[in-house]
Amino acid sequence: MEGSKVFSFQVPTAVFWGSGASLEIGEKARAVGARRILLVTDQGVAKTGAPERLAGILTSEGMDVQIFAGVSANPDVQVIDRAVRQAKEESCDALVAIGGGSSIDVAKAVGLMLANGGDSIEEYVLGKPIAKRNPPLIALPTTCGTGSEVTTSAVVSDKKRKKKVSLRQGTLLCASVAIVDPELMTSLPPHVVATTGADALSHAMEAYLSHAGSPMTDAGALYAIELIAANLRPAAANPADLHAIGLMGIASTIAGFAFGQASTTLVHCMSHAVGAHFDVPHGLANAVLLPHVMEYNLPSNLPRFARLARALGGRVDGLSDLEAADLGVNLLRRLLADLGIPRHLRELGVSPEAIPAMAGDAAAEKRIKNNPRQVTEKEIVALFERAM
Ligand SMILES: [Fe+2]
């Protein structure tokens, strides 16, 4: 970004981080005025017992808790509408989300409906304006990738139109409190640590290169990349490594601060299209696309790509910006290979016939204007073909 540009940084979410921090949920819920809570989660997280344990703490503090454990990957309109029905039937006045980005985004969308009214979230997906602030939401991420606990938006899959839509209006959808507790992440399967961690890396790299970035988001993005480069391998190799997974947890929140303000760019435009057409997990789609898009974007800003190489752990002393930028892309590829990330979309079940439709959807995303290199739909087609 230009040094002379006006920029702002607004995050109304109070963040608590640390081992065992989630045990203070009762106090935090009382502080935001929660009385009747809808706890939003998914089946996998429910099986770990964490939602029930935390619901127990809230109940013992005198709050009423209903659990909605029906969140799916790439949650769609139906899932959100079901959760809204339950929240309305139980007259819920607050939300707790325990899970990955999907659960937190569903809780944000439920809050939107409770505050703004309507029969279905589809109305907002189709552009109905959001006017009122969400009720209190406490977000507890259980993956180290989403950043949704501190971002301003909720991503909803519109399966009817095969699109992913980011709902946002200023900071109206933001969580009131984020509790980032590494103890909630240690039972993650290694491949989920790898793919959600790669999502966080994508958030940070895209935020650092985005036209909508600022010195504030640069600071978070670069430090998040350093933390991820140092901790994602050990965290994915052994999710019970509390030190590594804990630093991945904070890295993903810091990356959330960065991209929540600076936006993501072409990688997320393309991964949203992949997720909408093929139901591929979000982090995995980003992980496969990231090196291809980085290589494409490289000519846009060699000094920034050189700085990325240093954040990724590269020895750049004595290298030209071009040499360092190339080193950065190589280090990224090496990291993703070490994590066992497939190199091609074909391996995720994506078929080439969908490329024209996916490229059209990616090109139509508003955030594409933030990509550091101007890109046409034809070039997105070529990028998808290269990534196949
Ligand atoms: Fe993401």
C-alpha cells in the first residue's frame, strides 16, 4: 500500500489466548450479557466432548444452553436456516461457536438473522442490507486456520447458484469475544492442522500483498507468516505439541486481523469457486492454489515477495529481490510438500469441465480488485488449468 493512503483498523473483538483460556467462558458470557445461548458446532468437534464440557460451565453459571451440532463443511443456506429456527424457538439472546471457520461463520449468520430479521439467510445472500449489530457471540476456534473469530464477515455457500458469498457490513457481524485455547486444538487430525494452517498462511500472504493492506495489516501478516513457517510443520506432525499448536493458534488469529482488514485476493477468489462447485474443504483448496497464484503474482512487487521469503525463513542476504522472491515461492512449495498437500486440483476431485464456470465466479468476486497483479478471466482459466 502507499504510505500516503488513508487507512483504518477496526476490530471490536476482545481476544483471550492461552492454554485453558476456554475454561473462563462462563465469566466472558456473563460479561456480554448472555442468558439463553445457542452453542453452534459440528459433529466432529461434538465428539471431542469440548462443546458439552463448555456448555456445562455455562449452565453452572445459570445460563441456558441449547446445542446445534449440525454444521457441515462449506455450510449452506439450509444449515443456517435450521440453526436460526432452533435459536428462535429457544429465544436465544447470545451465541457461542466452537469449531472451525464453518461453525463460527454459521453463528455469525445466525446472529445476523436474529438481529435483522427475515425468513431465510438467502435474502441476505441475495443482497438484502444488514442494518443491525449481531447479538453477543463468543467464538472458540478449534482449528488453526480460520481467523473468523476476528474477521468482519461470514462466508455462506449458496448451493443453488454454486457460489460462496461473504456477508459483511462494517463490524456488525464481528464476534464480541474470541477465546483461542490451544487445548481445543490438540485433538485435531494432522491433515486438518496442515490444511487449516495453510489457510492461515494464505490469509497472511494475501493480506501482505493486497492493495487494501496497510502498515497495521503488514505487521500482523509478516509475523503470522514467521510463526507459521516455524510452527506448522511440528504442529501438523504432532498436533498434541501444545507449544507448536498454540503458536499456530495465535498465528491464525493474527492472520485473521490482517486479512479481515486487508482482504484476501486471487487465491480465495479461486478457492471459493472450487469450494462452491466441488465441496472441497476450504483450507485444502487454498493450499493447492496458493503456490500457483503466488508465482503468477510475483512480478507485481518483487521487494514484497523478497520480504515474504525472509518471513518464510529464507536466507536472503546477498540475494537480489528477484532471487529472493523465487526462493520464497520455492520455500512455500517445500512447506506444502512437507505437509503432504497435493499439488493438483485433480487430486481433490475437481474436474476440468468446471474451469470456465469457476473462473467466471472467481473473476466476479469484488475482492479480486485487491489482487496485486491485475488479472483477467482468461488468465484465471490458465491458472486453473496449471493447477489441475
Ligand atoms: Fe480462508
